[in-house]
Amino acid sequence: MTMTLASMTRPGDEPLPRRPGSLRRFLRETGLLIVRGLQTIPRVPQRLSDVTIQPLVFTLLFLYVFGSAIHIKGMSYQNYLLPGLLGQSLAFGVIGAGVATATDFNTGVIDRFRSLPVTRLSVISSQVIGQILEQILGIVIVAGMGLALGWRPHMSPFGFVEFLLLMLLGLSAFTWFGVLLGMIVKSSDAMQGIGFAIVFPLSFLAGTFVPIAGLKLIPRTIGDWDPLSALVASVRHVTQGTNTTGSWQLAHPVVSMIFWCFLIIAVCVPLALRRFMNSN
């Protein structure tokens, strides 16, 4: 009596299903890690304080404190301030992304993700995309609060699409910058202090709250070439149709913002990936 090869195969010896291709696997694992990260928000709601409470406080504080004392020729202070706050929100994404990354490293979240059968690239990609999604929430809150308080943007459908693309580009650039800083500093408290020390002065000099042209010589010179000035001026140009005079980057804000964002991405992404891949 003969036995075929199929009949000799034991139940536990069936061939395993083929693993999906590398790109498909990367996309699936990144999506799963993003969802897993977002699901922790209800258990740690204070994680969103920097993109919910802080934008509300900033908008109300600067609008009613500065707005009662500052008069911008040709427009209301709401129409001048809100584009500036939106540009500032992009820059503050550095702090949020850096603090979240440093916290995840210190609390062992990244180590737990690495212990899973997933690619390392999907771990850092999910970190960046998750931070971008959180920052989008803060930008929506600032824009909604501004509209409720009298901000009236002037955008065509093309201008609205341009605005969205510029905001996504800015979010990507500054989030990668924040993730890189968070991996270098590895302390949420230190990251918050360093982030505020860098971003807060630059945002004040960037024409966010008052025109750069009215500043004294030294702060005006810094503001003319401040990278955040390009962000603020470009958002103001796209949403209000206003042009800013001064340095070349202020006269060409959209081109300047794109240049700064691509420069940040070109520098930070390889460094962040290298540091993450080589870290223990």
C-alpha cells in the first residue's frame, strides 16, 4: 500500500501564507501603528493640550491684548493676526513633535514598537504622521476660533488648495525637525525648554503680531531673514492677498516658504532616519 506525499504531510506542516510585498507591508504596518497611537489619546487626553488649549489661549490673548493697542493700516487686526497665528502653529509643531518623541523614547513606547514584527521605518513614519494629524487639529481650532472672532480670509478655490498644500508642507517639515530634536534631546522637559527658547522669539520677530517694518534695526534685520517670517508672510499672502515689503524672502513669501521647508526636510529626514535606525 503506497502513500502519496500529500497524505504524509502532518497538519502542522502546511506552508505559511506569503508575506505581503515590502511596500504593502510598510503601508499596512504604518497604518496600524498610527491607529494604535491615536487610540491612546482618550486615556491620556493631556497629550493634546498643546494643540487644543494652547491655541485657544494664544488666539484670545493676543487678539484682545494686542488688538486693542495695535492698528494695521488697510485691514482689521483679526485679518492680520490670524494668518500669523496659523504660521506660528506650524512652527510650534516642532515642540509638540519633539516632546512626544522624547516621551515615547523615555517611556519605552518606541522599544515596545521595535519588539513587534514590524519594520523600523514604519515605526518612525507612524510617529511623524501621527504628530501631523494632531497638529492639524490645532490648526483647525485656531482657524475656527479666528472665524468666530471676525477673521475673514479672501481666497479663491485655487487659493484654498494652495493654502492647504502649504500648510501640509510646513507641517511635514517642522514635524520632522521636532522628531529629530526629540531623538537627540530624549527629555520631554528639556525639549520643551529648548523648543520654546528657539521658536517663541523667532515667532515674535516674524511679523506674527506686529509688522516687521516697525521694528528697530537689529530685530528688523533678524525678522527680514527669519525662516518663520516666510511662513507667516506666505500664509498671510495666500489667505488675505497682502504683500509684505522688506527682504527678498518677504517679497516672495510662497517661494521662500517652499525653499525653507524643503531644506528642513532634506536635512532632517536623513538625519532622523539614520539616528533612529542606529539607535539601540
